[in-house]
Amino acid sequence: MHRILKPTGSIFVHCDWHAHAYIRVFILDKIFGYENFRDEIIWYYSNKYTGNKTDGLVKQHDIILRYSKTKNFIFNIIRVPSIHGGRTTSTTHRQIVEGVSKKVMKRNDDGSLIHQNVGTEKNAGTIFEIPFINSQAKERIGYPTQKPQELLDRIIRISSNEEDTILDCFVGGGTSIAVADKLNRNWIGIDQSVQAVKVTEFRLNRQQDLFSKPFSVQLHKYDYDTLRYKDAFEFETWIVGQFGGLSNSKQRGDLGLDGRTRENQAIQVKRSDNVGRNVVDNFFSAVQRFDKASFEKNKLENKPVGFIIAFSFGKGAIQEVARLKVEEQIIIELVTVENIVPIAKKPTLQVEMQDLGKVKELRQISFTATAQSEAGIEFFAWDFTYNETNFVPQILLDQTGKQTYLFKAERT
């Protein structure tokens, strides 16, 4: 992180009360330097009260440490509401004007009310009084480590400007990425969990509009159907690059070859399964005309004269390649796409629906999903308004496979 951080950048490290002292002294001070320690931020979540403890004080905050790489770091002064007051159980919602400020009973997402004096602002300090995401919050997606959008909004605005790049290498539920996108920052999100990456992708899709920048998702496994039915030339260029070769930009007069290795060995790509002997025969003829000198040199040195890349190969192709090697000492290597990049096949999915009758003017339908996959099923996502072009789920993270939804009754 220190190596890739720009000289003007900052790093924010979130930890709880158990570890923050060790992380600061033994890790961050040593890597970033004691002199580059900038702030200890107290994230006070006033709505997360763990009850009456008998063995210690109630824990109501986490620590966020901010370090810079140099003294030339970006820092923006931001204004935040000046809020004072405490929780109340009163159900009365009232608003009283007192000078330039207002005394407000504000209802939280969980239904409780907070007594606040608002209407004035102050410069952001080291105490961030931002409620924890409760079970009824609208922004809650169900990811266990999800952080409030307000928390990431404040951090990003303090330490970056528009068009700067935000990196979150433990992206989780994707809050930092979603907020960075809204704030017109470039971003990179990384996580070892496919669930985290897919939930973040769905979350971004849900907030996209006409002015949103396009983004791409790179998984450690590639979807078979997406690759298999990708644009042919685009796939050829991509897979040759993944193989470590140089793609052929020409579409004519290329002898049907799609690229070459850095040692000038020919590469042909077939975006198909069960490639047969005829492909090997045609490739063998083309590779001799491609570069006669390289062909003879590789044959003499017992190296491959070329490579054919496909999703799978038939018995005829395999046998012909074996014959050429034994009888003519010519090596042509058959390379499956899966040997270049890991491939995952889509799971099988079944959904059962049950009409539960009308609720007022709406029709209540229950859905039960069952799926099977070689890699296992981690979660389900649901788009109840799917239009066969864009999957924008209303439910991002469902680990039960069961949902109930209210639909408008169609007129006949």
C-alpha cells in the first residue's frame, strides 16, 4: 500500500479498540513513518448500544487511523452539521425554532427518535458521530461488515478531489466504491470473495444513470458463457494477450492466424468446443507459410511450431497432433482456454412461485430458488422487474433463496 500510494494520498485504517494501538505503533508508524501520522478518528455510533455491561464500559466507537505518505497530502476542510443531544424514546415529532438553530426530534431508520439542535455547521473534527447501520436502514444490503455511506462520504471528501482514484483492497459490501462513484472519483475495488465482488457490481448497477462512467469486473474465474459467446475478434485479441502472445491486428491476409508468441510461433484461436482434425490440418499448412525460417528452426530444436487455442478438442485433432509429433517430429500444441484462464460454468437454477393472494390492490407472490454449482452457492440476488437486458436487483444479498414480493395486478 505504501508503494502504490501517491505522494498526495492518504490511507485510512479501520480497527476496533482491541488492535488499534498495535496497528499504529508496530505497523503504520514503521511503514509510513511516525511523522506522517495525521489523525485518530473516533467513529462514534450512538445508535449501537450493547446493553448494560457488568465487567466494563459499553463499547460505542471504533478507531480510524489516517496516515499520509508525505507532507504534501490532499486535505479538504468540509462542513458537517453541528448536532448535540441524545436518544429519546418519545414518539412525538416536534420542531421548535430557537434563534438561528432548530430543535428537532428526528426519526431514525429503526423508528427511534434523536433530539438534535441543527441548523448550524462546523468544520469536521476527529469525532464522527455517524449511526451504525441497523436492521431497518434503507441502505442496508445484509453484508456483515457494511459501513454507513455517510462515513465513507466524509473520508473520501476529506482526502481526495474529483477524478482522483480511490482504492479499497477489502471491498466487502462495496460501500466505499459506491460512494466514490457518486462523488465522481475513479476507483479500484479488490476482494478475494466472489460474493463481495458480485454484490458490489450489483450495487453499482443499481445506482447507474446516463452520466455514470462505465466500469469492468475482473474475477479470478471467468464465466464460460460470457467468453464462449463473446465477440469473436475481441475474444481472440484478449485470449492471445492472456496467453502472453501478440495479437494480429490484421483481419485479411493473415493466413487465418490470430497472433504469435514473442518467439514468433504462430497462434490460432477457435472460439468453439470439440475442435476437429481439419483445424489442425489447415493450421499446419498456414504455419509453414507464416514464417518458413522459424518453422524449420523450431522443428530442429524440438519446440512447438505453433499453438491452437480452443475451449476443447475432439479426438481427431488430438490424434493428428500426436501423429505429427511421432512421425514428422513436428510439435503443435493444443491449448484449452481453461489452461490459460480459470473458467466457471453458470449454476443450474430453478425457481418455484406460489400465489399468496391479494394484499389490497397488489398480488403477493412467494419465490423459492434452488441452485446447484460445482463451486457451491454463496447467495442469491433478485430482480423482480428484469427486462432481459439489464439485471438490476432489488435484493442484493439473499442467503436463503426465499423471497416474497408484491406486484401490481395486471389488467385484462
